Amino acid sequence: MPWIARRASALSLPLLLAALVSCSDNNVEKRGTAPPLDRSRMSPQERIFDAAKRGDVKELDRLVASDPALVKARDNQGQTPLHYTALSGNPAAAQLLLKKGADPLAKDHEEHTAAYYASEVRAAPEVSKVLWSAANAAAVKQAPPK
């Protein structure tokens, strides 16, 4: 299998698309090639993924305050909002979700964690550090006693 095919199958489509758009709706809106995104018509689950992708800490906090279960929401690829923060470039967004109960060891359908995606797409080093630290701490807590 060629390298690109292996690489493409390793990353889920939503995260690849977000990486290509640089996680910013403004990039598209400024060029005028797409209408502005109407977030008022999104469901709370769609909104949390959108806010996580953008790294919007205020919106994430508001959404999780209104429905704490959203922090553990899954998309059709099995990814959580924490997976989406891997691309946001905002470590505060990842920290907020972790503080609100996001599981740093949650895996999507490809068996990848948010920390994996942060490393694979060369996200901001601060986001990668936050996610790997949380994943390591959670793994230590889950390890059986010696």
C-alpha cells in the first residue's frame, strides 16, 4: 500500500478536513466561497464539536455547563470533542474539556486518542503537551498495582 494510502486511512476524514481548512471558518468566509456558518441551527452536539474544532473556550464552557454529557459526545467516527481540540491550536480548550471530565484515553473507531491526532497533524506543541500529559496521567491511574 502506498504511503499516502496508509496515512489517509490512519486519520479520520473530519480531522483531515479540519486540518486542511486550518480549523478556521474565517478562512472560507473571508474568501466568500461559502456562506457564513449558521451555528444557531446546529444541535448542541454539533455545536460542541464546532466549538472544540475552533478552540472556542467560552462556547465550550457554556455548552458543557448546560449539558455536562456533551463532553463525552461521539461523532460518527467515534471521536470526542477532545479529539477535535487536537487541531484547534488552543491548549486552554483541551484543558477545559479535561477539567470537565473528558477522557484523555478515549479512542475513536480507528483506535486513536486525541493525543495521537495532536502529534500526527503536528498541532500546536502546547496542545500536544496537554493531551499527552493527561493521557499519561490517566494511564498511570488505570495501571494495575504492582
